Amino acid sequence: MSAATGTNAAGRPGDGHLIAEIAAHSARVRKGNHRCSLSCCPHCGRAPESTLFFRRHAIRQREFLVIDDRYVRKVEGLLARWRCPFCRRTFTEYPPFALPFKRYAVPQITPRALDYVQEDGISYRKAVLERFMPIFHFTTGRQADWEPVLAHTTLYRWVSTLGNGLCQQASPERPRDFFQPASWKFLTPARAQVLLACRRYCLACMVLG
């Protein structure tokens, strides 16, 4: 992996910068000097009147999976939970590198999802390989006990999540383009729209990143 760019041999984000980002965010949450970045309550929609609008409620432990070359490492992190003073409901704030219900981080989800959507000859099974080889859990056990952990069904769920807009980070408006995914990658117009929306989100993440 390149120490300068934080990318692996395939040109995708490696673990160095990402683990540091998770650690830095966790440290801010642990020290209590972290302020909620949400523009409004996800439940009632009330907008904050000041930086102290949301009340700190709890700290939530979260295990992230970070891809480093052909291995997946488990990294412990912390997320902040907040309470809205109006509706009194609580919610978890996800930093830019995290998504609800996903343990893999955004900087490593989006490049693979984008590759699948844009490249006509890439299937789900091919897109989860690293240099044509499966990705395994990082372990100190015998190699005979290792099993591939990044499956093609995982990538399918990533594309569906990003395309269906279930993540909290809303992608900004982008100029309309005329890209169309390969016809063999979808059976219905609805799935084609999911692929297009996934592509827009991934491209927006690249611009914002």
C-alpha cells in the first residue's frame, strides 16, 4: 500500500488513512468535544437553533470492517447518539465515512460500487475481487482455515443501499448526464434507476472527498 496516498496496489483506498480517520473521530466522541453535524432532527425535522441544539445522549460502539489489500481488518470505533429537545427522540450521528447498517466504510464501498455500475464487463463476482483474488479476513490462524469474506451479494446490497438513498449523507445535485448501465445488469426499469442513483452518489462522494 502506498503510504503517501493511502491506496492499495489496485488503486483503491487502503486502511492507513481510514483507520486514522476512525480513530480521530472516536477520540473526539470520547472526549465529549464533538458537536452534532446534522442540520435537522431526522425524526421531527426541526432545525438547530445553535451548535448546542442537540443534547448528547450516549456513546455507541461500532465495529468497522476495513479492506487492506486482500484482507479485511476489524476496527473498533465510537459513534455519538443525540437527543432532540423538541421530540425527545434519540438518533445516531454517522460521520462521513460511515453508513447506517453497514460495517464497511464509505471510502471503500463507493469505488467498488462505481466500478460495477460503470464498467460494462464487470459482474458482482468480479468487482469483489482484488487483483483477481478473493478478499479474506485478516487472521493469525492457519491459511487452511481462511474463507473469503467479501461476497458478491455484499456488493449487491451496497449498490442497492446507495441507489435507494437509505444513507443519511444526501448527495448534491449534479448536472444531468446520459450514462446508461449495461443492459444485462438490470431486469426492470426500477433496478436501472437504482444503478443510476448509485453512480450519482458515488461520483458525488469522490467530489466531496
